[in-house]
Amino acid sequence: MAKNLSGDMQVASANRLSDGAVVFLDDFGQWTRRLDRAALARDKRTAEILLARARAEAASVVDPFLVAVTESGDGVLEPLSLREKIRASGLTFAAIAAEAVRYA
């Protein structure tokens, strides 16, 4: 499948309450740190349902929202926006955590 630049494909994301990690809702209603296991909405209606499911499963996360993604020919998901690429990579969180440990 070619990249979808319109943002029709989306996943639900949030930050975990226990440690602030970026997480994604999977097909089983569980929060995972792995984008490749995220439930994928391929149209607007499915995205609305996915967001409602994410909000229903929000006891352990903060403010779930939808993230537009692309899917490569081999099924690899990647966020469209630079902000979400950074969130998904965990780079910012890891750097902040390392600084916190250093000054603790």
C-alpha cells in the first residue's frame, strides 16, 4: 500500500500515568508502547470508534487522542507529523529521564 498523506489512517495514542511513556491502543483494548501493535483506523468512522474505545480504556493513561499515520508497503506504520515521530521514538522522554536521574 502506498503512503497515505491525507491522514485517513489513524491510531490512538496517550501517555501512561505511571511513567509518562507514549503508548498506543491495540486491537485488544490494551495500551502498548509499540506502534506496530496499534489498532489501525483506515477511515473517519473507524477512527471515531477507535477514539471512543481509547477514552473508555483511559484509566491508566492521560488524554487519549488520534495520530495520523502512514503505512508502508510492508505494513510498517509511521506517524505523519514530526511531533508524533518524536513522541513515538521516545527520544525526548528518554533524554528528560536521563537528566532527572543525573540530578536526583
